[in-house]
Amino acid sequence: MFYKIVPAVRAAMKAETLAYAADGAAEITLTGVTEENVIEKVKEATLCCKKSVKIEGLGVFTAQAPAQSGRLKGKIAIVTGSAQGFGLGVAEAMLAEGACVVIADLNIDLAQSVAEDLCKKNGAGRAFACKVDVSDEASVENMIEETVKAFGGLDIFVNNAGVLKAGSLEEMDVKSFEFVTKINYQAYYICTKYASRVMKLQHKVAPEAFYDIIQINSKSGLEGSNKNFAYAGGKFGGIGLTQSFALELVEYNIKVNSICPGNFFDGPLWSNPEKGLFVQYLKAGKVPGAKTVEDVKKFYEAKVPMRRGCETMDVARAIFYIVEQEYETGQAVPVTGGQVMLN
């Protein structure tokens, strides 16, 4: 598999990204490379600053430098659930700061359309679409494989995909509870398992580099949420995973952190006229005395000291900070406009 070999080659070449071709000429050819001996092989060869490397039986990999500047220049990132809404905004912000980004989403048609548009705006080859069901292990492994084939490695994994279904104890059924938990909690573990494999492989060749796994959590991971226990419970659990993963992966220079945004009122999660949270909370009676969706929105805006909802750039700036900060891991960073403050 590509993801078990190629990241080590990228790290040894000190390349930002790698372009793949099934065959062709290269500066150097590596023979007999396997998953078991790849570290030994790339260390034996002098790959630093080579423009192209051919791996016999796998293909030719050519160094690329697609971005000229930016806080994330030279970084390869995956953002799950990024074909629309909040995830798309995060992907756009990361591209603007020099990253190459995989638009990973279950809706592949929309993801491909988005990736094409982003490449037009940011440069050819800067974005790549990949279909993924984050709750399915084989699908996640394929996402990692396709990412490495497209770019050569992985530096930042943003675990953004999530679902929410509100309801009281009497309203919530086990099937719905399991669905929310599977996407918001279990999928984080699956994605971290495979994303970290690429980062560990790169670390073995380039031990000075740092890598990031970032979970987009929620303020509901910092405090309970009335009639929204399935979501809040998964998010609380996600912070437990973040802290535990951080302890396990720190020896590989993989930092693991959560970002806990406040309410993204303008996104489809909240504002969708049929399935948005404003509608769900109105129907669930979560806001006393609310007669309309606008009543619900005003109620939640009044809870924020800064008097507005969280916006994509607020979270993107937190991502940039986490990536740049080499002395922090295992944290849950609130981005709530002062609505939730750490003790």
C-alpha cells in the first residue's frame, strides 16, 4: 500500500508534496522496497533534495512545491466533512495559508465540485476530493491511501465530520443514540488510528518534524447540554480520546488537540430550515417560550458575551495556532466568544 511506504520517501526527500506517476524516469531508483524494510532502504539511499524517486513496482514520485507562502506552507492536510458548511470554510482557510487539502466527504459529487473550484482559486493540484465514511474502517484506510497517492504524505488531520440529533431521554431512541456516538466518538478513534500511521512513518525518517491531529469538538464537550446528551456525551468522550492519544503519540512528535467551537449559527447545522438545530430545538421545546426559529436564535445569541456566533475563521485561527505551537498537546481549546471559560 502507498501509505505504508511513500511517506517515508517524502520525508527522506524533504519534499512538500509528491506527484505520482505509474512509470517514467527518475533521478534515483529504489529496488526491493517493502513495508518492512522501507525505513532502512530510504536511509541507505541519499534522497535528500532529490527531485524524483522511482520505487520499483510502485511508481515514480516527483517533488512538488505548490505554495509559495503561508502559515501552513508545505503542509498536507485532510479535513473530513469538508464539502460544505463549517468544514469547507476550514479547508478554504487552510488552503489560503499554503496547505494542500483533501476534501474528504461522504458526498463525493459535491466534494469533487468543491475541490475543482478550490484548485481554480488556489492553484492546480492544491485540493483533492476523496469519498469517505468516517465510521467505516476500510473507508478511512482508503482515504489515507488516496491522500498519500495524491500528495505523498500527511501532516495535519482535522477530524471535523460530525452529526447531531437532539432529544430528551424519552424522545431519543437507541438507534439514533448509537448513530450519533458512532460518528462523533468512534470515528475519531478510527481516523486517528490510520492518520497516525502515516505520521509515525514520516517521523522515523524525519524525527525533527511535528505533525497534528485536531479534533473539532464543541463547547458541548466542555459542559452538559440539555436534551442533547447524545451529542454532548460523544464530545466529552472525544476530549478523553484526545488526551489519551496525545500521551501515546507524543513520542512520535504527533500533537493531538481538540478545538471546542461555540455555536456556528450561520451554518447548515444550525440554520437548515428543515433539519437545523434551531428547528430541532424549537420542536423539542428546549427554549422556554420560543414560538419561532428566530426566537430560538436570539436566545442563543444572548448567551454569548461577544453577541455573535462562532465563525469559520475563529476556528481556523485556532488550528493555525495549534500547528505552530510545538509545546502543547492534549488540550481542549475553547473558541466560544467567552460563553464557556476554562476553570
